Amino acid sequence: MKTITNGIHHITAISGNAKSNLDFYTKFLGLKLVKKTVNFDDPHTYHLYYANRTADPGTLLTFFPWENIVKGIRGTGQATEIQYSVPKDSFDFWLNRIKEHNILYNKPSQRFDEEYLTILDNDGLKFELVISNDKDEREPFITDDVNESVAIRGFRNITLTLQNIDKTSKLLTDLLGYKLKEEKVNRFRFVNENAVDAKYIDLVFAPGEQRGQVAGGSVHHVAFRVKNDDEQMMLHEKLSDAGYHITPQIDRKYFKSLYFREPGGVLFEIATDPPGMMVDESIDELGKKLQLPEIYESRRLEIEKRLPEL
């Protein structure tokens, strides 16, 4: 049985103030808060999940908001850019909205024959809205301010900036199911043809640039999709045989996880699609109540008291 990944499952980042983070991603970007839970290792810190209407893998952006976190430094050994897919002809809307909300941005540009628009969130996390050449039929979340014709569909790709890309390229192609699609100057684009969406990874070759520091406004890790536990554990064996130091399977309630560092230093996760975000909430109830891992349920009152107001 050939074990492969199926594109990006989720991306987890670090922010500062939780309320500011919530407002940016739900009120400005128009994403849906699909899960309000806590950090498994720090239950007095939220773990917030934003996604499309149906909380599909490939649309899940999650945050650990630490109130007094120092600012990260963008550099090598990091996932430096998150790319979101948006519909054709939506940039006029987004540019007007960016200016109205005084958001930091760069003017639209082109890469690999696709238009993209760079934005920084309140903590300096860099992401890009991309008008994809691929058809994107994922169902967006719709708000009063962001309608279906302009709304974010989900991830387009993720960019890693590395001092050396050879070993990371080999990991992507030999073990994770990617192949090199195209390159331009120092940017190499890989595609996962097993995936329909969220299937691209760009490696930027940046020898000599300063090493990044993961903190506020930084990506913490990138998670790749697998179909089930069996495929995940087969991949665990293959990664171990290839010399990667990979964790045992960890139950994260909404998916099972494995963690390891790719050769350039970025933390990777292998996450199962099941059981999914609706294991404890219906689609209409997603994100409305604080959901706790079972190990913390007996401490609910104390945890709720110490979490910041949203």
C-alpha cells in the first residue's frame, strides 16, 4: 500500500492578544471561528481555529494566542508566507477593505502567472491572497461584509524559506507525495497531485539570510493530511526508517498527530482527516462554545475564569 499525504491539513501560528486575533480573522477576513478550545500543554491559553463554512481540512488556520509573546523574526528555517485562494476579480474589494481597515499590505503582484496580494495581520504574520489558476469549489463562509463572490476559499499553499532546500525537496518528493512543478529564480514550487486543493508548497532558497525566530506573528507548524490512522502509522514507519525523529501518535481530539522537523528546521505534522471538527459540535454550533479536552473537563470553571474575554 502506497502511503502518501493529500496536501495541507492545517497551519498553526502564534499570535498576541486573543480578541485582536479573533477580530482580524473573523471580522476583517470573514473566516469562520470553527473551534474554540485550549492548548493541550497550556490550558489557560486558547487554541482558536478558523476555516471555511464546513471546517474542511485544507482551510484550517489555528492560533495559540499568548498575550505577552515577543515578536518573531521572519527568516530562514520558517514557514514564512501563508497563501489563501480567492476568486477572480476580487482584488478591488480586498484593496478597498484593506484601506478602510488600515491594514498593512503590498500592492498586487504576479508569481508563476498568478496575481497575489500580500497582507500582514495585527501580529505581523504574512499571508497572501492568490487568484488561483486552478478551479476552487470549496464552500466559503459568508458574512454581511464578505460575500461569496470575494470570500476566501481555503489554503492555496505555504512557503518555506530555507538556507538549503535539497534535503527538504527530497522529503517532499520521496515521502510526502509531492513533485517539482516549476521554479523561478530562487523559488521552487512543489505540487501534491493527490490533493484537489491546498496542494502547493513553495521552497525559497535563501542561503546566508538570517535565521528566523518563531514567536508572535510566526507559523508554529504545518500539518499534512492523511486519510486515516493506518496510513499515518505507515508513514511514521517510513519517516523513521529515513532517519527522522518523529513523535508517537498523539490524539488531538479532532485529528491524530505525528510531529517531526524537516531538514531546514520547520516543524511538520502529519494529521488524520477523521474525526474532524464536527465530532463535538454540529455545523451550526461550530465555535460557539468552549470545547475542552477530556483531561481538562473537570477544571472547566477554573479554566474559563482564567481565559481572556473574547
